[in-house]
Amino acid sequence: MQRVKPQVQHLAHTNTWVKPVIGVIKCNVDAATFNNNTVAGFGMCFRDSLGQFIFVKSAHLTSFGSVLEAEAAALLQSIHTTISIGLHSVIFETDNKTLANAINSTSAHNSEFKDIVTQCRVLLSNNLDYVVSHIRRQANRVTHTIARASLSHTSPHIFYNVPHDMYSLIMNEMH
């Protein structure tokens, strides 16, 4: 079966999370840094066209010099996860406009950031039904909360059910 690149809904002006079209999965990605960027964590949240929770993953990242590099590393981890579990037709959403623009252009900024962006681009070019888009931070609250909570776990953590303390946040984000 031929895979088709999902169409990104250009809704960067909305403050709420928007469900993808039927057959497409959204993976929201965010990173959080702590202790003057010496510690970072990330979160990714996969949902289907009904807005239903597929799974969430959070983990620590190695130390990065900037929030931008941590966000790029979180996106890279999300793409790797998506490939490893065999998902197709995925829209990756990030609230970091600089990152989304760098992924979708042909240039990047500083060297560490550029290296991570290049790795993302290579994976995306090999998976033509993956796209990256920008959303407002207000529409990415669930994943931001997951990234902030990543320090509560000593190792990568995957949730296959909505964590009880996040249920109302997920439901409110979709309305």
C-alpha cells in the first residue's frame, strides 16, 4: 500500500489541540530544561484522528547547551520512536517555531543544533509520510506537562493509558 504524506492543517493561530484527519497520527513533542540547561527531559504524545490517546513517552536527555538543542533532540527521539514501532502518516507538532522552520528549510543555525536537525531531516526524507509542523504552546500543554514530569522517572517511561492526573488536561485541550 502506498503511503501518502499527511497534509498539515495550518492552524498555528489556534490555542487548542486539533485532531488529525482520519488515517493520520499526531505526535506532539516538547522538551523542558532544568538547572540552567544542565538537565533536560522530553515528552511525546501520540493521538489518533479521534483524539484518542495511543501512548505517551517521557525520558531524560543528555545535557544540552540550549533549549533549542533539547527541543531538536526531543524531536529526533520522537522520530526514532515512531520508526521503531512502525507508525505511518505522522504529523510531529512542536511549539518551537525555530525548530519547525529549520526542519522545513534547507539551512540551520549553530553547529550542534544543525547536526540534530540534519539527523531529523535524513529520517524524515526516508519516511515521506512524516511531516513536522509548528503549533502554539497553548495547544501543546499536555506534552509540555509530560516533558516537565520526565524528571519524576529514573528511566524512560511509557504510558499506554492516560495518566490519572493528566486526564482532565487532555480532555480540556481538545475542546
